[in-house]
Amino acid sequence: MAERTRGGARVDMGAWEGRPVWLSGVGVIAGSGWSCPAVTSEPLAQLSLTDVSTCSRPRLCWSSNDPPAALWPQRGWESKQERRECPARPTAMTQDAPKPTPAARRCSGLARRVLTIAFALLILGLMTWAYAAGVPLASDRYGLLAFGLYGAFLSAHLLAQSLFAYLEHRRVAAAARRAAARGRLDAATARSVALTISAYQEDPAYLRQCLVSARALLYPRARLRILMVVDGNRPEDLYMVDMFREVFADEDPATYVWDGNYHQPWEPAAGAVGAGAYREVEAEDPGRLAVEALVRTRRCVCVAQRWGGKREVMYTAFKALGDSVDYVQVCDSDTRLDPMALLELVQVLDEDPRVGAVGGDVRILNPLDSWVSFLSSLRYWVAFNVERACQSYFHCVSCISGPLGLYRNNLLQQFLEAWYNQKFLGTHCTFGDDRHLTNRMLSMGYATKYTSRSRCYSETPSSFLRWLSQQTRWSKSYFREWLYNALWWHRHHAWMTYEAVVSGLFPFFVAATVLRLFYAGRPWALLWVLLCVQGVALAKAAFAAWLRGCLRMVLLSLYAPLYMCGLLPAKFLALVTMNQSGWGTSGRRKLAANYVPLLPLALWALLLLGGLVRSVAHEARADWSGPSRAVEAYHLAAGAGAYVGYWVVMLTLYWVGVRRLCRRRTGGYRVQV
């Protein structure tokens, strides 16, 4: 049976071999891969396979409304010249749609920009007004139990997000069933793919798991290349090269230790303009030529280069590959891939040529190392299977994560230089690499998707300090990329604009609410907000537990205090230090020793403590003899009891159900070189 996608019509050639069919306004000769737009919906009975015998391989022949040139290098239409080799369409049965004039396109783009800006300002204005006005929708007699307009807005947002995530999961499951019935997974293996692994001072145990899982991927060997680039070429970094050679010993692996990298300092002739500049090495550089020759001729290659940061490592992999493969998969050296991970990603890109990149479900490899890693594992699941699943429903996933993502290589090569040379306020950007890759794809108008059927397991920090450093780095890239992403909202669904505005403002509203209650509110008002926060967190955790079918997800509600006390102040530190570069977290070989992220936590704690003392002192001098105060005292006692009881139950569940299973990996960060 045929399947209609956003990119046009698709036909199962096995079921319709040699039979002309009609789908979505495109005449298709099954088995030939040839199609043409037509003015009639009648089957193209006059055409046969002999009419397309001049085509060297199955491919699409488009009308004058050609797809973007970026799509030509896909399988079957590798260039404009080859695309023109398709036989001419029968003039009696076809009619080219008129092209919009340049002026019409400019007017259309301007109109979309204006409407998008107006929509964003509308959402911003409504949120700000609802928060500032504090309009109550429901309240008790004394105004102690109140539900306002802003709370209703956030509740509606969570309900909508959950609904669209659920619908996306249903759509993915239905597509998987159809693909299995047709054998579409076998067809997906026709694409050539390069798996690129970025490595930096990795824990040998994690690195070995990564390489072994890459070797075990269920994908044709002839269509898959594996390239690992090590950020560092000193003797203490070469254990990663040795491990690569060991794991792929029977694959005839190629390894190369490069004294430089693609952007090492280059010294032209004495006195020449630009002497001493930091630029890309010349095309004739011996190291560059050696790396590119190995990458394009060998299946398994490991390159150790001069330290330059993760973006330099990724650039080396992308640049060396050039246009030699159809798709490029990104992966981190602490990631263990599911055997079907790559195949599921490839299938998504094959389904729709308008999708430029797709990400998978990133799970935590070490959830039982500590309470931090355990809560992170629950938070990861919700971030991917609720938040990004919702974005995927509207074809605008905001970030394809580094551990598991797949890009169309012909598109990636178009913005590779712009991606690497990204600057913010005059500073070269060296973090937020994956988010900016995604934004570059979105800026071209291509969709980004998420599939829960592709899965991997990645290491997360188990110590609070290292987790805080990681979250600070991610928050830096989030705020910076938010500004870049806003330039392209008009090219995608309105949900992308709406969610960006809501998520961008949320931390500021939360911080303002907490400070206002601590300094100007009564103890009951503060307790009521805490109860509401935990209630919403528990409801979200309950939905996740139902969606995943795992009761352990209810413990996700314990993440709320971690967000309020740790992540929230870290976001403000990230906001004022966006221009500071670096990996942000240390390699897994050594423990993090950066205590700077603790500074905003200390300031935040002092602010809250000062407000709490002020409020308690003020309330201690107040007259509690009135009827309203008596009711408030009752609510205060009942609410405090409920809040304490909630924490007793949750911590007991954590201790009995999880903590007793935790076995810290002693020496997990020790490396014998």
C-alpha cells in the first residue's frame, strides 16, 4: 500500500511493481521511482517502465516547483544535471504550477515575520499581565486557597504539552507497525552513514562500552563508517586510540595522531598580511590530507588531534567526511548505543525529505550512582518523551542531543563553516554545539524530529558539583541559542514560537514569585505555593509514570526542589557569563574542581533566608486573634503536616525502592594509562 507523507507520495515497490498508481497529485510508476505532477487524478495508464528506461536509477522527477537545491544530493537525484536526465513529462497530462514571483515571496516572508512577532508579543503580554494582575479565578472565603489566571495558564500549557506528546507517541507507534508490515526497515539500509564519536579524557569503561555498541549496530557494514576524533594528542590521551584499535582489531582500523587540527595557528611568509592569524589550515597541509584520505577510504578510523574543544572535534569529523556519505550520526564517547538506534533514525529521514535531522531517546547509563544521577535519569525521560515528543509533533525539536542524532550530510555541509565560526558578542562560541547544529537546520526551513524508538544510554554527572557545572553550561547555550532561534520562528509551526516564549520566561517568573513571597508574603502564602509546586510536579510525574508504565517515575516530583534550589540560580549565572568559553565540565578522568557555580546558590540561599526571617518576624508580631487568622493558622498547620508527610513518603520510597540498590562505583574516574 502507498503512504502519504509531508514530502509527497511514497510507494511500496514490492507490492505495486510495474503498476501505475496515483497518489496525492503525483503520478508514480511503481518500480521505476519516476513520478510527475499531473492535472488529472486518473491513473497514468499510458505510461510504462519503458517510458523511464533512460533513468539510471529510481528517482523523483519534480515539476518546476523544484524542492530546495539542498535536496538534490539525496539518493536518486544527486545533482541538477542528473535530475534533468529524467524523461520529459507527457505535455497532454501535466501542467506546471506557476512559480511565485520574487516580490510575492518577499511579501509572504515579511507577512509571516510580522504575524510571528505579533503572536510572540501577544503570548508575552498575556503571560506578563496574568502574572502581574494576579486575577483570581477561584478562592475560598478568606482568600487562603486561591487559583489564579497565571496558574490556569501554566496548567493548560502542561495539559497541552502532555496531550501532543501522547499523540506523537501514538503516531510513531503506528508508523512503526506500518513499516514492519511493509518491510520498510530493510529499505532504510540503502543509505550510507558515518557514525562520528567525539572523545575527550573519557573513562575507559564508558569508552569501551561506546565502541562495542557502535560495532554492534544493526546496519550493513558496507554502508556504515565509524570515525572517532580524540580531543588531545598528548601521550596521556592516546589510550583512547589504543582502545579503538583493540575493539575494531578485525576491521583493519586506521589511526592517525595529528600534530594540529583544522584550525591550528598558521604562519604565512614573513611580512605577509595576516601572519600569525588563527585560521583553517591550507588544503595542502600534510596532516589534513592524511586525515581526509583515511576517513574517505577506510571504514573504521580514529584521529587524535591537538586540543581545541568539542566543536573542533566535531568539525574535524564533518569536514573530513565531506560529501562521501548520505547521513551523519553524532555520538559522545560516554554513550552506549542500542543496536537498532541507527536504523530507526535513518527510517525517519527516509520517510520525509523535509526532515533535516532527527534525535533519539537518551537514557542515563549510571542512574544508581547517586541521588543526582537517579533524579537526572527521571528528568531525562520526561525531557525527551514528553517535551521533545511534543515538539516533534509540530516538527520543530529545539535540540538534537549530542549522544544520539542524525543529520542529512548534504545540508550539514552547507552550514558547516557558519556553524563552526559562530560568534556571540564578538566571542567565538565553543559550547552549545548540538543546539546550534539544530538551529542551523531549523534556520534553513527543514523540520527536526524525535523518535522514541531509537535509544541510547549516556553518562550523567553523579556528583552535585559536576552536575551543576553541566547545567550551567547547558543554560548558557540555551539563552544564547534562544536569541538565534527567534530569528527563524516564522519558518515553522506557531507552537515553536509559543513554547520558546513560555519556556524562556518561566525561570524569571518563578524567581520573582519566590522572592516576592519570601519578602512580602505571609507564611501560609509561601506554604501554599510550595504545596502547589509539589502538586504540579506530582501530577506531571504521575502522567510520566502512566506513559512509561513505570511507577518509579512518581519520584520525579523530588526533582522540583533540585530545580528551585540548584538549577534556577545556576540559570542566572549562565545568563551573565554566556561569553565564557570552555567545555564546562571536566573529562571523566578527573573530578570537577570548579566551585564557581556554587556562588549563585549561596547568594540565592542568603536572599531566601533573609526574606524568610523578615516574614516570620513580621508575622510573630501580628494579631492572630481574629477569625481569619484562626482559619489561617488551621490551614498553616494542616498544610505543613501535608507537606512534611509528602516528603516522608517520597523519601521512604526512594530509600527503600532505589537507594538500597545504589552501589557507587569506587574508582570510576581512575584511569591507568
